[in-house]
Amino acid sequence: MFAAERRQLILEMVRANGAVSLRELARVVQTSEVTVRRDVRALEAEGLLDRRHGGAVLPGGFTRESGFPQKSHLATAEKTAIADLAAGLVSEGEAVVVGAGTTTQELARRLARVPGLTVVTNSLLVAQALAHANRVEVVMTGGTLRGSNYALVGSGAEQSLQGLRVSRAFLSGSGLTAERGLSTSNMLSASVDRALVQAAGEVVVLADHTKLGTDTMFQTVPTDVITRLVTDEPPPHDDRAETELQALADRGVQIAVAGTSPAAPERGRSEVPMPTPRRAAAQGGSAHQGSPGHLRSAPAGPPRVADLAPRRR
């Protein structure tokens, strides 16, 4: 395939989906991520798309939010690995909050197997994934339906969360940076996510590598409130994503990286003891199963876990 043909196909994919990861682009055009990255740079120079860490978006992506049909086809392998790993943080009999999003929907499918679980959510997709789980109780917030992501928002959703207390919240968003934390492109969604955070002893953010270093309009969770980030392995040579992960670790966020294949290479991180979750320790929240102050070890094969420790100063 000639360069012009590749770039036309890349542009069509981004226009159709709003945002596409470099991995997905390389798979579709059947070339390396290095070549795709070069093509994306050329298209950005022409003003046809914007680069993001690990992917490409439509111009003006800072304020644009893709709908559920587009998001559901992006980074599917990464979201599956993240959901598999995040589900291991949940214990039998817990009460948790699960926010709206395609990654949290994947998590909900796995939580259906946890007995005695109570899940509070404002997402119709999360509730649907758990609807036939006999041993899981689902509590829906009130609110007004936002059709683009099938989530309940507004004052009704926020008021229904007042007085609620759960062990942890699982949230996703449109972007994550060490400077501002988790953010989203919609004001109503951001406001409900803040209310979900207030109800939880600790906050777990689920974000694939394409969201690392991306900053959008409305902050939902400041960095110092995030207990743990569950993400996937950034592509080789994605130095900006690696830098963002290290910056988050330096700010005290515990990092768990899920591999998308058994052969996912180690990237120079060692498994080290992690601090006890700050919010849980301060407020008497319960930690997940396993040794205190450690992230759970990964089973043989995918998903793989690598813990990123803060730099010694």
C-alpha cells in the first residue's frame, strides 16, 4: 500500500470513529506503528487530524467527545486487559461505584461473577451488563439520560448519591494527566463523576494508553485523589506515555499495567511494595485482598502486572 493510500485510510478511520489508537491503525493498514506514526505526523501538518499520545483524533478534539458507538470500537484489546486486571481488586461482599464508559462496561461484565457484590452506577450499560447476575445487587442513580453514552446525569443523579458510602469507585474519562488528573469533555458527566468520587473510600481510574497525557475541558478527579491507575502497556517508543506514567507515580498514584499479550515485554519496571491507599487508610476503608500495601500479583499469562514506583528524590 502506497503512503497516499495509507494516509487516506487513516483519515477515513479517524473521521468515522473520532479517535483511533496507533495500534489499531497499524493493524488495519497492515504496517508498523513507526510508519503509522510518520503518516499521522504528516496528516497533522496538513491540519487534517490531531495527534494524541498513542493515537489520532479529529481536529479540535479538546472539546469533542465521541459517542458510545465510536468509543466501543477503540482499543478493545486494551480495555479487555484493563477490565480483567481491575476486576481482581474487587472482593466478595463489597459495595462499589462504577461510572459510565466503555472500559467500565467491560469491568461490569467481569464483576457479574463476584458473589454478594453491590454495584452503584449511573450507567445503563453497566446495569445491563449486570442485569442477569443473580448474586449481584445493582443500584441505579436517578437523573436525566444522556443518550450519547447511556448515562444518567444532572441534579437527580447527584442528589441520589448523597449520604452514600462504598469501598471504592471505578471511573474512566476522556483524558488523564499528572497535572490535572482525570478529565472529560462534558460538564454534566464531570459533575456526576465528582459525586461518585465523594461516595468512595478510594478511587481507581481505568484508562488505556491513548488517554495518557490527554487533557480535556472538565476535571473530574484531581491527581491527589486518585488511589490507583489501571492501564495497558504503552506502545514501544511512546516516550510521552511513559513520562506521564512516571509523573503520576511521582505524585503518589499506584500504577498497574495490564499486558495485552503473553509476550508483552518488560519495560524496566520492577514489582515493589506500594503504599497503603491514602484515602482508605485515612478513612478506614478496606483494602483489596492480598498482602497489605501490595498490588495483587498477576496470574501466569495475560494480563501482566508491572508496578511503577515513584522515583527516589
